[in-house]
Amino acid sequence: MTTVTDIAPTAPAKHRAEVATALPPARGQSFLKLVTIELRKSVNTRSGRVLIAAILLIAAVAITWQLTHLPEGPAGFDGFLGAASTGVMLILPVIGVMAMTSEWTQRTALTTFTLSPRRVRVQLAKFVSAIVLSVVVMTAVVLLAFAGTALAGAVTDHTTSYGGLGGQLAGAYLTVALNVVMGAAFGAVIAQTAVAILVYFIAPTAWSLAGPALFKDNANWLDVFGAFGRIAERDLHGMLPETLTAIGVWIVVPTIVGLWASSRREVK
Amino acid sequence: MITVENLTKRYGGTTAVHDVSFTVQPGSITGFLGPNGAGKSTTLRMLTGLTPPTSGTATITGKRYADLPNPGRVVGVMLDAAAQHPGRTGRETLLLNASLLGVPKGRADEMLEAVGLTDAAKRRVGQYSLGMRQRLGIASALLGDPAVLILDEPANGMDPEGIRWMRGLLHDFAARGGTVILSSHLLGEVQATVDRLVVIGGGRIVADCSLEELLAGTGTLVRGLDPIGLNQALTAAGLDLEPLQDGALRVDATAEQVGRAAAAAGQILLELRESDGAGLEDLFFQLTTPTAVAA
């Protein structure tokens, strides 16, 4: 018969040790703090890191391919940026979707909304964090594109061309930010990761394919990719109402509905 | 201090929680018991702002949960330890919450040590056992050094060492003036841990008193060398008794009365004690069966 020993992991009073009195006073959660926490959440999980690594890897591969398959004439930065952005445009919005849905799918909503009961603030912080993340990742891709262009100039006998740099960069950042926000809007209203991602990829594309066939020019009112394109070019072609409507229907409405629904949704 | 007043929750035509009121005082541990579907979890969720009540109020230290600027510093909540992201490490989960609560990083490491997870801290939560996730949940609840703890099934998945450690931790917490409400189905453990009980059945409170009051008078357990003779002797002495499956008898009387009655009839006793164990479980069923609740 073994002797009975009390083998508690540690002294029971440890959780309220002397340091308890040294904790800083409780303060509210500022919006900036909420955004920082959401940013941290998108990169501190294995899935988040894998997605970002995938984006950068695809960009690197695309740039390498571009380097080895340069068309005639100067090696333009825009070519490299375009090639590298494919991965970004496809995957970053998924991160946007997941920022909103993974709380519900992984059930971490229980912890998140217990620690921060004012849900609308948390959801808005998720939007802002998704935009910030997209800017950071886009910047990394832009740097890779610069490296690719410079390498092309140094290693091959092409000259390099950085023409229209400002416009391309603005366009790239705007497009990716808009796509990510739309992904997040879909994630807000469809609280299930897989379904939200599917709908995100299918719905706007389906409209831009079917819309013009069904509604001719009126399809422009709901053509969100057209709207994105015009915003990226910073030239609305006089289609301000169509642009606003498309953005309103595809981004603003899902966001508002999603924010309202998630505030009322029961967390189980 | 937790105050629940006339809390009601209706889902369409069904009333899940009906006019529930109770108070939990500082320095005490209250057990919140009830069958599955009785409205326990719904009440706890209304207390923590996760489910909006249909009517009534629930306040913690005088404020509604959603009105607390940083609730984790006042109330430590653990409702479901499995609701943690499997892709994060244990340490990162706590560091994240520490940052949100505004407590220094060292506090997260302290809590990891307090719950015995220091070795597993750098592993992903997805690789944790249920007991480890439970410990992580407790560590997270204690991170902000709260004055109140709201725990749902805290001993779930824990081994005996963990259960005993949890009991010690809660007793210490209450001894220092903390308020604890815990919900559990492990009636034996509840009995060893709590001072008060609130029992909910069919959405209504069916008991709200101290553990002693509830268990007082559940009688005496007696086992005799001659079970039939003992039964006859006690019945002849006018005592109410109930035979149990293992041959013992539960008598609605004090140990002294039983002893005297048995001695008067020359019956030899093998066991004579308070029948506490069976008491809470039977009381639980008495309180929460549908006929009792409808009354």
C-alpha cells in the first residue's frame, strides 16, 4: 500500500500571491487595444501563420516565374507586382472572412465576448485589424516585387521600368483593402467559415458573369468588382452612384446586418 | 457579490428560465445545481452578458456585466474550457488575455505555474488533454485577479489530484473574500466544496439555502448483523425507515434514537453514521423531479 501524499501542483495560495496587489488598476479596453489584440489573434494561430506564409510563398514563386519568363522590352515593376498580387488577392480576403467567423466556428467567441461584452466594438476592431493586416502583407509583397524588378535589371539584360509607380501602388493597396473588407463583411453576416468563404468567392463573381447577360447595363449598379476597379484607378468614369450602390449592397449592408446579428446571437 | 433578480428567458413559446432570483455573498462558495435542460447554463450566460434576458436583472458587484469596463478584472469566467482555439499555444492564449486585461506578462507565467501547466505552455492547445484545457481555463479566469468566479463544471475531466487542488484553490479564494458560484453534476464534489446551494429545476429555483440546512435531517444510516431483526426493532420503536439496496437502513432519526432502539431489542450494530452521501443525491432528485417543480 502506497503512502498517501498530497501532491498538489503548487502552493494553493499562489494564484493570489503578493504580486496581486501589484497589478495595475483596471482600465477600460480602448479601441486601439482591441485592434492590437485582433491583429495578434490573426497571426498567433497556426492556421493564420500558414495562410500568411502561403501568400508570401505564392508571391515569391510568381516573381521568380516572372523573372525567368520576362517578355520583350523593359522589365516593368507593374508586371512583377501583378504576378505577385495574385496570391494576395485570393488569400487575404479569406483571412478577412476568418477574422469574423473563426470566433464562432472555433467557439472562442465564448472567451472573446466574455472578456469584451461590447460586441460591436470588437467586430469593428476586427475590420480595422483586417485592413491593417492587408496593408502589412501587401507591403511585404511590394518589397518582393521591387526585389524582383531590381534583380531583373541586375541579372538579365532587360532594363527596368518603374513607370506609374504611385498609381500602381495606390491601386494595389486599395484593391486588396476593399477585397479584405468585403471578405470581412461576408464573414460578419455568415458566421461559418467554410460557407462564408464559398459565398465570398462565388457570389460577386456569379453576379459579374450573369448580371450583364440578364440586366445589360443596369448590372453595373451591383457590379462590385467594377466598383473596386474604378476605385483602384481613382477614376470613377462618372459612375459615382453605381459605385456607391455596389459598395453599399455588397459591403455596407452585410456589415450592418452582420454586426446586428452577432450582437444578438447567443454564444454557446 | 452576485445579485440575480427576476431573471426570465423566453424562446418563442418556451420559458427556459422563469423568474429566477438569488444572491451570492462574498466569502462563500455557492453550488448551482440542476438537471440538464433546467436553465442552469442559460442563467449563467445571462449573468455574463452572453445571452440577453427577456426580463429581470443580473448584477455583479452592483453593475450589469456589460457595464463593467473590463469585466475580466472583476469576474473570472470559465463556462467551457473546450472553447479555446486549438492553434494557439497555452502560453499565448494567456498572454493574449493578459494584454486585453491590462495585466503584466509575468502574471500569465504565474498563472501557468499555479495551475501546473508550465511544461505544456509552449504546446498548442489542440494537443492538450481535457484536464489540461480545464486548467488553462481556470488560469485564464484567475488572470485578472478577480473578486468573483463563475465556473461551469470546473472539475470536468480532472483527475483526483486536480479535483482536490481545485477544491483547495476555491476554498482559499473564498477565504480571502472572493465570491464563487460553480455549477457541477458531481454531487459528491459539490458537497465537499460549497457552503450554499441554489438548485434550479424546470427553469425555476427549487432550493436556495446553506448546505447544512439542506442536508440536516436526512437521517442516519445503520447496518445490523441481523438486518431483518433490526428492521423490526426500529419499526417497533416507531421510527420511519427505508431499506437501502446494500442491506443498510436509512432511518429518519438521530443516531442516538437508532442506537437506543437497537439496544433495547438486543440488536448488534455494524455501522451507525449520518447518511450524508445518499442525502444530496436523493434531495436533488426530490427537488427537481417534475412533480416537485410543478408544485
